Amino acid sequence: MRSPAEMPAPALFVAFCAILHISHAFYLPGLAPVNFCKADSEEAKCKSDVTLYVNRLNTDESVIPFEYHHFDFCLPQNEYDSPVENLGQVVFGERIRPSPYKIKFLEPTNCSAVCKKTYHKNNKDEMSKLLLLKRGISLNYQHHWIVDNMPVTWCYFLDEERQYCSEGFPMGCFVKEKRGLSDLCTISPSYKPNTYYLFNHVELIITYHSGRNEDWGTEFEGNGGRIVSVKVIPRSIKHESMDKLECNPDKAKPLEIPYGDLPSDLDIIYSYSVKFHENNTVKWSSRWDYILETMPHTNIQWFSILNSLVIVLFLTGMVAMILLRTLHKDIARYNQMDCGEDVQEDFGWKLVHGDVFRPPRKGMLLAVFLGSGTQVFCMVLVTLAFACMGFLSPANRGALMTCAMVLFVWLGTPAGYVSARIYKSFGGEKWKSNVLLTSMLCPGFVFGLFFIMNLILWAKGSSAAVPFATLLALLGLWFGVSVPLTFVGAYFGFRKRILEHPVRTNQIPRQIPDQNLYTRPIPGIIMGGVLPFGCIFIQLFFILNSIWSSQTYYMFGFLFLVFIILVITCSETTVLLCYFHLCAEDYHWWWRSFLTSGFTSFYLFVYCIHYFETKLNIEDAASTFLYYGYTLIIVFLFFLLTGTIGFFACFLFVRKIYSVVKVD
């Protein structure tokens, strides 16, 4: 993979990419290494037990994930001895639990039984558990296991050259009458049609770095090391009994579960094997590379993002140059007219100088949206900055979501301040209503949608259902931290002097002449969101994959750069359209500037619909409702973000041009 600095680009762009490449080098693991050694080793600073954790099971065919114990798998003795989960993990539905698999470092296990499950055909409870297993297999639910904070990967070849390492592996497969290319059961051509095959045996291959020729490995003397990868090979094997295990796939028969009723009682024996492989060429700090490099479209993402960013940079530069040159001529012409002896009638955007700062309708709502948009903007900016510096790496599970929510809560002060300042500049006097709406309206809409979807997940018994105690904690953060901070910000905002505009507002509004098609409000708003969306849609595919397909997203450097380009594009597009509207003597720019860049969220919603129809195989109504519910939250927050960017860019632009020009 080539570094960004090797790509042909302008000097400024090369400098940006060089910085991003440096940050990419250190943020991926993000956690301290753990040294392992044999159980009979005398070293006290190492661990001999390799703990295997199980996480939730999910699928691309449903938005509803389930905990490991939801299905009738083997459970450990200490079922509730789980690691502490942060707020982001709980909200995202991660439920990390201990597993019944016992692993000792450098102690291979050939074929060991875990437990035995018996299903009597006349027992309704056992048949319902078996039916749940069948349903999970038919929907392609995936296991997600964790060892040493690394995902247990299932690696297979997409074709003769490309290998893909998935962070999950299927719980089984169902053979259909007509097999497709994406059918999991193509891994074994001997599988029969209309039959379920449960992967009850796993072969774990643990690769480790022994520490030879390394400073940290001198004390091990070949009896220890650091884990750099854990791969799994799932198999369906029919064992005769707990005492007679056969884990050789060439000799053992697959475990078949009929499509309909059981002809007789069914015994399922779960087993596992563990192998250790030494590889001193892979450093612990780069142990995630094999997952990231085998992800589909990784190279496409790298080159397409670079090309699209160059195009957007040149395009926005051209827009800025045209705007500045045209505006410079207007200002020079107007100032020449004012200094000349002959007095000529004003025309263009100077004609509306007495109405351009007239307060808009629904100014309270606009101020509330701007306050919440500022809160979202600051949250995204700080979160991406921390992610680029390596504090929110994929290895630090749930840290990204935790950071975003905590920042949103603590950024209530700028939200209240901005909302109060804007509302006061509109001449508003209902400061109590302004503060309450700023702290309640947008967060309440998001929390209301989240609560409704949480009820559905709770009814389905999903692991993504946020516990009641966590909901109370979120409400506590909202009302105990965010709301008071919003009041503090509003207090300082209302105490400030009212914003003084460079020109006075006439008492009688000026009549707006008939507008052309491209200067009318709706066409202008629709066109305004095209260019900002064009600079982010490439990243959207990978972001949505990380959310709905459990793929790791790690290109935070590029994401931060795309965010900066989004800010520039929204600002320049909105300013350009605002200038055209003012030249057409239409001075209603307040709401239009917010909606012009905010309309980018509409294209985001359309793209999410396209992703749902083409990339996901969701069919049930509950999952569809959940998908569009979460999408609506994302789109609404994105609407506030982009709308706020466009408004403040236009606000500064209008104040600047009317303060430079000499107005009678």
C-alpha cells in the first residue's frame, strides 16, 4: 500500500497526507501488550491462561443482535464473570462474556469436548431451543470472539489470489436447493440440500511472537511471547460420544440437522482444538494489519478518496476564486459610485441593505437549531481529532461512542451561548423558552427515537437493548449535566451586548421582485446539497459497513480530512448561492443559508436507502424499522451539523460585504 505522500498532488495536499500517514502508524493497537508464557514458567510478569471471550452474534440479514447465551450453546461455570463494559459498548449492544473454552499458552489441544446438548423430539422446550438454532443458522448469524483484545478471525479466499479475514464466523449453514456463489455451505460440496449444518467444532490457530532478538523477550527463553493473531476454522462434525471424539474432517461425518421434524433424538457435542504457531516477522504493534489489508475495497478506498479529495479541493478553490473576483469588482464599483460626482441609483445586492438583517420568521426555532448544530459540530471535531491521535482506536472497544456522547453532554455551554446570542440578535425576549428548547428539543427528539427503538429491541430479547439502569444514567447525564451547562451558556449569551449589524434595518420591508428558476428558494436549496454530498459519499460506504456489517473502520485520518473538506464545501456553496440571491434582491437568507447546506442530509438519507436495498438482505419489519430509525437519528444530526456550517459561513459573509461597502 502506497503512502499518501507518494501520490501526485499539490504541496499543501501532500503535507496533509503526510501528517495523516504519520498518525496512521501509531493509532491502531492503542493498548499495552500482554506477555504470555507456559504454565510451568517461573516468570511472574506473564500470563499462562489465554482467556477467550464471546461477544454478541449478529448478521447482515437482521439489525437485531443477540447475546451468546440467547442460543443454546455451552456456557462457562462463571457465566457472569465478565469484563467491565464502557458506555459506548452498552449502547452499541456489545455484550462480552467469558467462554467455556480453556486455553493454556503453548499447550496445544488436539480434540477436547466442551459440553453435550441433547434434544428430545417430544420435549417442547428443547425443540424450541433447536428451532432457535435453526433460525440463527438460516439467517447467517455470526460469532464474534475475542482473545487478547483481538478479534478471532475466519480467513478464506475470495478467489485464487485474494484472501479475506472476517472478524466473525458463522454459527452454521443451511444448504438450499440452488446454491449461490455467496452461500456459506459451498465450503463443503458434500452437504445435502435442505439440511442444517451446525459448526459445533472450532479449530483455533494462535500465532505468537516469541520475543527472540527483542528486549522484552529475553526473559522468556522460548517459553513465552505475545499473541499477534487468532484464526478459527469452523467445522460441522458428528461425534459418537463424549469419550469418542473424532475431529479429523476427512474421517468424521458432518452434523446434520433435518429441515423438518426430528426423526429421533439429537445429540450435539461441542468440541475444539488449539494450535500454536510461532511467527517473529509480525510485530505486536502491527498485528491488526492482516485484518485491515484483506478487507474488501481497501485499495479502492485509498485511491478513490485521494482522487475525490483532490477534485473537491480544486473545485472549491475555483468557487472561492470566482466568488472573490466577482465580489471584488462589485465592491470596487460601488465605492467608485459613492466617491463620484454623479449619483447613480443602487442596484444588485446593495439595494437590499435596509432589509438584509431583518429578523426571520421562526427565529426561535432557527436559534435552537444553530445552538444544537454548534454542539454537534464541536463534538464531531474533537472526537475526530482524538481518533486521529490514536486515543479511539478499534482496539479500544466502545471508546469512540463513549467519547462522542460524553463530549455532547459537556458541550451544552456553547449550545446555550450560541442559541442565546442569535436569538437576542433577532430581538427575541422569551429567554426562558429559548433555553428550554435548546436543551430539550433536539436531544429530546434523538432520545425519543432511541427509546422507541430500544423498546422494540427489548421486546425481541436483543443484546442491543440498553438496560434500564443505563437509560437512567443517560437521563442523568442529560438533565444533570447537559441542561445546567446549557443554562450557563445561555446566561453568558444573554448578558452579552446585542450583535450590532453594519447597516440599519428599514421599518417597511422591501418588496422582492419575481425570481428566476435558479434563484427561487426550493431549487437553490436542492442544488446546494449536491457538492457537499459529493465529497463524503465515498466514505459513507465504509462507515455504513462498519455500522451494519461489523467491519473495522480505521481511516480516521482520511475521515478528518473529509470533514474539513465538508466544512469548506458547505461554506463556499452556501455563500455562493447566498450572493446570487442577494444580487436578485431576495434578502431572506437566514433560513435559506441553513437549509441550503443542511439539504445535504437529504442526499445522505437517499444513499442510506440505496445501501439498505443493495447491500443488506433485511426482510423482517422490525429490523427495517430499526434501520430507518437509527438512520433518521444520523440524518437529523447531520442536518444540524451541515446547516450550522452553512449558516455561520453566510452570516460572516453578509456582515463582511455590508461593512466594507459604503452604504447611505
